[in-house]
Amino acid sequence: MSKSIFYHAGCPVCVSAEHDILNLLNPKEVEVIHLGEDKTKIGDAEKIGVKSVPALVTPNGHVLHINFGASMADVKG
């Protein structure tokens, strides 16, 4: 993986975290995936180890859960 991946679901906690992450890191090095808009990516996120959003997956595959916005079960609906 060459980029970090930031997963979120669009809630206020997630949007705030997205802004902070993109201010801290080079936005060109972060892929932002909104799981509320693209539910096809939920399985990929779970496979990587994302348990809740917002979460940042580093290029080496570590999952950093940031604050707590929603569990993956909540995102699935």
C-alpha cells in the first residue's frame, strides 16, 4: 500500500477528523473513503481490520482508530 486510507461515514466526528488528517498529512498521500456513500468498500475496510470509523490505515497496514464516530455494524445499517 503506497497511500494511507482514511475511512469515515460522514458523521460530524468523521468529518472533523478528515479535516485534521488532511491538514496533518499531504492530501495527495491519503485516499479518503466515505463508507456512507460507497458501501461496497465496507468489506475491504473490515478485511484490513477497521472496527469503527473514523480510522486511518497507514501505508504499512496499521489501523489507527481515531475517536469514535460509528462502529462498522452501524455503518452497515
